[in-house]
Amino acid sequence: MNITVLGGLKEIGGNKILVEHKGTRILLDFGMSLSQAGKYYSEFLQPRKCALLTDFFEFGLLPQIKGIYREDYLSHMNMAKEEKEVDGVFITHAHADHAQYIHFLRFDIPVYCTRATEVILRVLEETGSNPLSDLVTACEAFTFYTNKKGRQSRVTRKKTDFVHVRDIEVMEAYQGVKVGSLEVELVPVDHSLPGACGYIVHSDEGNLVYTGDIRFHGSNQELSKEFVKRAKAAEPRWLLSEGTRMESTERDSEEGVKRKIAGFIADSKELVFVEHPIMDLDRVTSIFEAAKENNRHFVVNLKLAYLITELGDLSPFALDEVEILVPRKSWGLIGKEGIDSKLVEQDYSVWERSFINRENCITYRELRRNPAKYVVSMSLWELNQLTDIKPSSDAIWIKSSCEPFCDEMELDEERKRNWLEHFKIKEYFAHASGHASGDEIRAMVKEINPEVLIPIHTEHPELF
Ligand SMILES: [Zn+2]
Ligand SMILES: [Zn+2]
């Protein structure tokens, strides 16, 4: 078996691993390296669509290997047509550093993942303004068609003939799938979003275990323990292990985060805001339960409402159990008397419209009237609603997400502090990582006991 780490070595994320065995080739994850991409691009210096592949090759943001990239890009960027040379890509979870670059893959390469991962990728695609969508469906780019007037038009997503549905193969927990000479088994793990898994790749030359991103302190910690058991039983020759927090000995606890948030809420007599990673349903559940313990309603934003709906039975609670905050956007017509609902709808994206007229919808007016009744999920991108909500100086903000790790995030954080200072809102902190500590990783590696260890998703491979 040949294992080539194409991304994720000596850095956190951007995992792309090519596994070759007797003519079979698979990829494990195909993610974006945030640190590498951030070296050349920013919010205001975006990659150009017309030269995405060539520009990304130039900066080493994508590996130059044959037979994996989408044909519309290859031909538009004057590169030779290629035959498909990869039999499948196995995605561990829907975080961008593991899944974002599916965007670049040929439409006929099967993408294997869990059902929750498929749902999250779809939600990201449908709600995002991200130019690198095309995760579950892909629209043929740089293509023209002849319109009704007999002239040439550019293809957009509205021309459904040109939209391809990717071959997403949803796998069940502990299911194995045969791909050529390999058998790949999906093994769920605990991480900071639903549907995370690792893989065990079985071959006649030995087995390979890949952890994906893993932790042992979330509400699904039993899954990670079972993962270690199965990985050990596979007597692997190779172990690809993540090591995000190798330098840390601190054991985190999601249960501890919930207790802390519940405590902050109990001490507050005013509105409580919580900032959290939107896709982290484990955290969302902690906040939901902490609110409930304090007889408060949890208020979600439209995106979270959509995610909960799409996850269906995979979500730990139903949309009816929370309130939905409908923000004033665009013309800000929501809640105005005597305005046709069709006109109000136009303030919102198409996917948002089914969530603005439900019985459990509220607006800033209700938050102003009854601040002590609610715990509100709020991101840095929704701070502009504070001028509508007009929170009192006794309102609190709980930051339940990771510390900024790049300059852009530092600036966002500083901007948030300005907003909070303006409204005299006090900030509190409660967070647990999505990753196991160094000690836990070392114990896991010892237990699995591979012949060869390949550290990945870490800035400190020397600590293994
Ligand atoms: Zn990651
Ligand atoms: Zn992750």
C-alpha cells in the first residue's frame, strides 16, 4: 500500500491523503488548508473562478495529481482532458479543512460519508455565499447554451440540465464498502459536529487506520472509545493520527461547558447571548439544555433552524422546541403592519422564507419586551441586530467558541468587543475543544499500537 499525504502534514487541517493499492486509488478527505489559503487570499482578495485550478496549483493549495479534477475547469484552464484515476473519496466530516475541496473533484468520483455529513454539506451549499460550493451538486462552469432568441447565454444553476448531482454514497456506522482491492470501514468518532467518523482501510498488505478529527470528551465519547477498540482489533500496519492539541495536557469536558453556561444564565436577570460554532450540535444541545434548566427559551437563527430541520431525527431536539429569531434584513419589513407577505419575503433568501412565518418565530420586539425569558444564539455576523434589540447593560454575552487563530479573526473579535462595550454587555467564556489532548492521543496511539505512525493535522509531529 502506498500512502501519500498531500495535505495536512505539519499543519492543522487541509487533510488530503492518497491511498494506492494494486491499481486501486482512494482519497481520505479533501480539505482546505486555512493557513495556506490565508497566505495568499483574504475576504477582499478572493481566488478568481476563471483560473481557480491553475492559481491554486501555483501556490501549492491543491496537489497536482492526474485524474481527479473536474473537466469543466481543466478545459477552461487549457489543461489536457484526463481519465478518472481515483475510485472514491472518503470524507471524515463536513468541516472545511476536510471537505471543502470536494468542489474541485470530478463529478463522477463517488463521495463516501455519513448521512449527517451529507446533510451538513448540503446545508452549507444551500445557505452559503461561499464561492467554493458545488459540494453535493455541481453546476457545469464556463459553459454556454443557446437561448430562446437563438443567442448564446452563460449557464447558471437555473439551467438544471447542467447541474450534476454528485455521487454521494451514504454509509452506515461500522459498514464496510469494497473499492477495488480495498475494503473501507466507516467507524464513528466523537468530534465537534454531527456525523464525524474515522476509517479503517483493509488490504492484503495490512490495514490502515485514519482517526479523522477525534476527541474523548463530548457527548459521543463512547463512539471514540469504540473506535479505538476496533482500530486496535484491526492490528493496523499504519495509523494516521490527528494531533491538533499535542502540546496540551488539559482534558476538556463538554459536560463542564454545559454546567458553566447554565451557571452564567442562572446569575443573569437579563438577556443572554451565546456565540458558538453553528454546526456544533453538541454545543447547541448544551446551550439548549442549560437554557431549559433555567426556564428560558433557546432562540436560534435562521441557519440553525434550517440545519435542525434538515438533520431531522439526527438532531437531538426538534425545531418546535426552540424559538426562531427572524432578523430585520434588506428593507426590514418584518413585523410592519399592512405589508403584503410576498413583499416581506423578498427581504430573505429563498431557503430562509419557510422559517419566517412559523408560530415559534420571534423578532427583536419580543426580546426587548421579555429579555429574561430567552437565551439567544448569536454569531459575529449578526451583531448588527443589537441596535434593534437594544439590550440593557445587564445583558451578558457568553463566548462558547475557540480563540482567534489568525489576524482576520483577531480583527473580528476586536470589532465584537467594540459592539459589546458600546452596549456595556459583559463577556464570559465557556468552551471545550473538538480535539483530544496530547495525553489522550498518546494513550490512543499506544493502545492501537500500529507498526507505523503518521502524525497529521498537527503542528507538532515531534511530540508524538
Ligand atoms: Zn480538522
Ligand atoms: Zn474537524
